[in-house]
Amino acid sequence: MKELEELGDLARIARQARRRAHAPFSGFKVGAALRTRRGEIVTGCNIENATYGLTLCAERVAVFKAVSEGLRRFDAIAVVVDSKHLAAPCGPCRQILWEFCGDLWVHMETLRGAKETVRLSTIFPLPFDATNL
């Protein structure tokens, strides 16, 4: 499937976004690249705050940037970390991704070469969304 093959390119863009992360407290830098169905790509990186609670993850930064620019209808996101283990989006990111992007492909990579691609519904099987209201 061509869309999945292109996720390596999306991961390279996420890797570049990771370099701009502001993580002076945890040192855990994350980059994300969100792709629309039309092929536009919006990046995000994590931005930490001393209170931690105001920190934003790379995935949410990418979604919010895209939405603020009028972009909708997404099909994939790549998330890149420097870790031994893959890092799936956290709970709040899964919720935001579900509400704004639906069941998109989530491609995770480490700088050490580990990679995996899954549908968001695989890691977020019982989402809460407008259909619950």
C-alpha cells in the first residue's frame, strides 16, 4: 500500500521536527508529522513547561497547528523519539487525534531504528467522541 510506504518520508520530517522540541526538564524530545489526505504535512514537537501540566505533546501541537490553518481530513501521523522503545501517543493525544483525525495510521519510530505502524483504533479501542453525547 503506497500510503504506508510513504510513512518513512513522514517519519523523516517528524525526526527533523523533533530537533526543535523544547524539553529542558525531561530531556525527552518528540517530533510529529501529521499528513492530510491531500498530502499536506504539518509538524509538531513537544514543548515543556516548568509546571508540566501545561506541557504540550508533539502530536497535539501538530493537530492544533493544522486545524488553526484550516486543514482537515488527516490520514497519518508519524511520531519519532530517541528511546529504546517505541512511544505511542499518550492518552490525551489519542483523544485529540481521534476527535480531529479519526482512525488514522499512527507510525512510530525511534532514532535507533525500531518502527511500527498501527491504526489509532488499535491503541485506542473504546474512544469517547460526539457519538457518545
